[in-house]
Amino acid sequence: MSNAEESRLRLHQRLVEVLGDAVAATMMEHLPPTGWADAATKQDLEHVQASIRHGLDQLEALISHESALLKSGYLAMGAEIRGEAQALETELRSQIKSLESNMQTMESNMKSMESGIRSDMKSMESGIRSDMQTMESGIRTNMSTMESNIRSDMQGLRIDLVTQQRGFMLTLMAMNGTFAALAVAAVKLI
């Protein structure tokens, strides 16, 4: 055991004899564990404080420098992003104008096609009407011709019928005359 430890042990024993166990333990707890030579002085604390201040100043300078670098980096990045955004906006506006122009061209083409289709439809309608009138006229002519032929055929049939009726009548009258002569002859015979 070292001299310092022996001294501390004797001091503790004497405090226990004079003040009691609890007070002796409390007093021993307030003593430095290795002696007063290891305790820090005000000078030591001021030296440590100065050293800490110096370190903090250096840290503050470093943080300030890093902040400035970050700020300039952010500013440069912001400028770059703004430039890219403006370029993108310009490109999009150009594409939108191109699309609008294409849409106007398509609209114009559609109007032109509509006009052409309407014209074609009118032309087709006129042609169909003309064809229908021609067909109607042809049908009427054919019907008139057929009616005339039928009338002519009917007239011929009437004439034939009348002629046949006359011949039949003449035949009947001749047969009547023959029957009358036969009847007279039969009456005479009887």
C-alpha cells in the first residue's frame, strides 16, 4: 500500500472515532481520490477554456467556410436549375406552338375535306336525281308502249272475237235454217 493510501486510511479511521461512520464516509467522499496535486487550478481551467475557445473559433471559421461553399454551390445549382427550367419552358412553348400550328392545319384540311365531300355529295345527288328521272322517263315510255301494245292486242282480240262471233252466229243461223228445214221435212214425213 502506498503512503497516500495509508494516510487516507488513518484519516478515515480517526474521523470514524471522532464523528461517526456516516459523517466520516461523507467527508471522505469530498476529498480528492489521489491528492490535491491532481486537482485542477484556475489557471488550468483558463488554459482549457482558452483552448476550447480557440477550437470553437476554428470550428466556427470552418463552418462559416463550409456554409459559404454550400451557399455558393446552392446558388450555382439554383442558377443551373433555373437555366434548365427556362430551356425546358422554351422548348415546351415551341412544341406547344408547333402543335397549335399542326392543329390549325388539320382543322383547315378537315374543312377543305368537308367542303369537298359536300360538293361530291351534291354532285352525286344531282347525278342520282338525273338517273332516276331518266329511269322514270324510260319506265313511263316502256309502260306507255306496253299499254299501247296491250290496247292494240286487245283491239285485235276484240276484232277476232267479233269475227268469230259473227262466224259462229252465221253458223248457228245456218244450222237453225238446216234444223228448220229438217224440222219441216220431218213434219212432212210424219
